Amino acid sequence: MAEGLLAVRLFPNPAQGYFVVESASSEAMRVEVSNLMGQVVNVTEASNGVARITTAGWAPAVYFVRTVSERGQNVARVTVL
């Protein structure tokens, strides 16, 4: 894996029911969502550079979204209402 910053968009933020993570390129990526305690609450593999994450049943809070691909990685925050 290359050591670099992966350009991603995360929307809507704040999220209610779902959010989308979209890479600037259409390459495969892994999306890991964790809570503020560091517990991983969701892992998704996206083959086309787009992942739709459903937040049904999640506690309203701030979550960290880590995206990893061959080009690099990114960490963003999303607020779930």
C-alpha cells in the first residue's frame, strides 16, 4: 500500500440513517467505522470507490471513518443523529 492521503468525500454529515463515502478514484477501498472508544462498529469493502454505510441502530454520536486503499488512507469524522 502506498503511504499517502486518500481523497474522499463523506456525505451527508451529520448523517441520519446512512452516509456515503466516495473516493476520488473508482478503486477498491476498505471503510472502517469506529466509535470514540476505538471500537469498530462497521467494516465495509467497496470495489468501485463508493460505500453506503447504514447507521440504523447506532447511538447518536461522533464516529471516525477510516478509509484505506492502494493509494493511501484517510480518517474523517461523521456525526450520527
